[in-house]
Amino acid sequence: MTYTPLKLTFEQYLEYDDGTDNRYELFDGELRLVPSESEENGWIAVWLM
């Protein structure tokens, strides 16, 4: 069986909520999980503040 991802519109993307703290970006109608920041990047951000 082949999986065909559902293409979302921008309006559907804005309303999308999967109940998690995951962040997604919309790319060509498909949701892509945005990776979390690295610990090193977090420390640099704190240091800059």
C-alpha cells in the first residue's frame, strides 16, 4: 500500500494542531517537522542575552 500525503492549504496549516509541542513548516502543501534547537545553540542564546 502506498502512502500519499494530504496536501494542505495555508489556511489549513494555520488551523492545524496535533496536540503536541512539535513545530511544523508547510512545504509544497506538506507538513515537515522542524527539528528542535541544539543544546549548544540554547547556551549561546542565553549567553547573548
